[in-house]
Amino acid sequence: MASARVAAPQLNQEQSPFSTSPSWRRLDHPTGHNRFRREQRDEAAAKWTSEFPDRAAYMLGMRLPPRDKIPILEAAAAAARQIGDRRAEGGHLGNLGLAYADLGEVRRAIEYYEQALAISREIGDRRGEGNDLGNLGIAYKNLGEVRRAIEYCEQALSVAREIGDRRMEGNALANLGLLAKGQGDLARARQLWEQALDIYEAIEDPNAERVRGWLDELAGASAP
């Protein structure tokens, strides 16, 4: 299982310790039995490498800077590809996009989000598709390409509603509100944030406090 990559509401928004190639001793002319055992070990090692970011989620999320996460996620994506786990591969690619976004390398992040999106659609992972669309919306917002950002966030909203993912729906509404505010459409921003807040409060999501603050700012700005 790959780490979750979620497009959350945005205010502004050494080498790998292991190799993707397990260091098993290779024989020049392996017997059928030895080849079978080696292939089993290789597959097990690849599976472990692919699952490592999940097993070390706390370390990756809280201890390592984005630059240090990248080689681990690259290894995990390669391992997932090796064992044919497309869902995990897409998750790792999406998380690589998040790591590059944290570094401010937005164009590079978009490349990984697009790869993740292609896999999500290929395997019918609707939740993954919605998250990838949301992340693309945030990325294009950060590039100042508002029209494309809105298109991706609206697609994410549509997917969220189709699959009944309330948190994703709230995130998409909140991000669309930010885009509306950036365009100077404060009435539209308020409408979207009120919808997002209703969802966040219903599911007891901590983003409710953030959106409530945005609404308070709007009310203060419009007060005589």
C-alpha cells in the first residue's frame, strides 16, 4: 500500500539508505532451483522497498526534509514497478510530487502528479485520481495559472462527490475558494468556504478552524 497523497487546503502552499537492486549474490550459471530462490528473494526485497515509506511514515513525514525523502520514494516507486504494484507506484509518484512541491520545484512536481494521475485512471483508483487532480490544481495555482488550477480543482470536486469522499470534497471547495478570492470574487469565495466549513464540521476535520479563520477575515474586510 502506498502512502496517501492528499490535496489539502493551502494557505500558500545523502543518498538512499538502500538500493533498488537487492545485493543478493548472483551466480553466473544458476540452477533452476537457485534461480527460483533468487527471484523469490528479489521480489520480497522489492516488496519491502516499496512498502518502506509506509512503514517509516512518521520518519518521512516528521523527521526528514523533502530532499532526503526523494531518493527513498524513488526507490519505492521503482520497486513497486518491479513487482507490478501499480497502485503503490502511483502513490509513491504522487508523494514524489509533494516532495518536489515542498522544495518549490513546482514544474517537477507536476510531472510526478501527471504520472500518478495516469496510473490512477489506468487502474480505476478514483480516490487516487481525485487526490492527483487536487494536487495538480494546487500546483498550477502556485504557478499563477489560475484557469488550469480551477479546472483541476473542479475535476477533483466532481470525483469527490461521485465517490462520496467528504474530506476530498471539502478540500476541493476550500481550494476553489482560495482561487476565487485570488480573482477578487469574495462573494464566490465565501460561498465555497461556507460549503467547505459545513463538510469539515460534519466530519470533525481540523481544517474547519482554518476555513473559519478565512471566513472571519472576509467578514472583517467587508465590514464598514
